[in-house]
Amino acid sequence: MTVAASGMAETRRKHLQDILRAAPVIPVITIEHARDAVPLARALVAGGLQALEITLRTAAASAAAVAIIKEVPAALVGIGTVLSPHDLVTARTLKARFALSPGATPELLDAAAQGSLPFIPGVQTASDVMAALARGFDVVKFFPAAQAGGIAAVRALAGPFPQVRFCPTGGVGEENFAEWLAQPNVVSVGGSWLAPAADIKAGNWETITERARRAVAKLKA
């Protein structure tokens, strides 16, 4: 890694640490209609969750992210389901605070390493972790967490990679997220349980706020 690349990696690392320090639980959100974005973000922020992962899985995702960034300044908007360098450009153009991917190709890792946007690449195996570390990424998304070996896998990866911190997503829910966060090498968790599709469709914003409050209360406990 060059001196310039090393400096860029350190800048990304610092910004990401600041975000994750304030957000050990990140709602993973899929928005079908942009009109739902702002009330949903306000509901989650009111419940005490600031960092939001807006997945690039729908046609409304970009408009939803723009609306939240403009109208809910307390929200720390991240763009998820980043699958390509083009998606990474989209995240930067939207002025996202961070980006995440479910996995990582060499092309995506290289593109992310060339920019200052905090990026959390997806991993499953030791080889995936090594590829991320080679580009300066020591915070990674463990996905799908439950299917990829669960907490036992994260504990095992701590041995050869003591410097790596994980953000498990996939199979993480209200009943087990605290157990994940109790692991020394887990810095944050992500999950769709906080804002399920049915509640978004029905506009059950108070229900979503209460669910977020329960998560925050469990963290404090």
C-alpha cells in the first residue's frame, strides 16, 4: 500500500469508527416507495438509532436516500447492497456517510480503496478477510451471518485476525443481537427486524420507533 493509500485508509477508518461508535445497531432498510423514506427515518431516529442502511434493491432507493439526507439531518445514511464500482459511485453521488456490500470482488475492493467514503465489504471466509485487509479494510460485514457459521465462526476468525472488527448481518434479530454484540470482535450488527416490510407498508411508524427503543434499552442494559 502506498503512503497516499495508507493515508486514505486511515481517514476512512476514523470516519467509520465515529459512525459505528454512535451506531452499534444499524437497521437494514428496503424501501419500495420513496414517500415512506422520511417518516421511516424519523421513526428510527426517534427510537435512538441514527445509522441507517438503505439497500440498493429497489427503484426507489436512491430517491429515498436523498430525501432522508435532506430532511432528517440526524440520520447517518449508509448505502447497502453495493455490488459494483458503479454502485459505489452512486453512494458517493448520493452523499452517503458510508457504504456496505454483501460480498466483495477485487474490482469493488480496489474501487473502494481509491476513495475516501467509509466502506464495509462483505466477507464469509478467511480468504475474504485477507482480501479486505490487503486493501486497508479492517471493518467487514459478516454476511449472511447465521448461515455462514454464526457466532462460532466470528469467534474462530478472531484468532488469525485479531485486528478485524465484524458487522454481522443476516439472521441477526431482536432475540439474539445482544449476544452478537457481546463478542469482542463485533463492533456493530445490522438487521431488517427493526423496520420490517409489513410495518413500512402499513405506516406503523410508532411500532418501528418502539422496536428501536427496545433495542437501545437492551444495549444499555
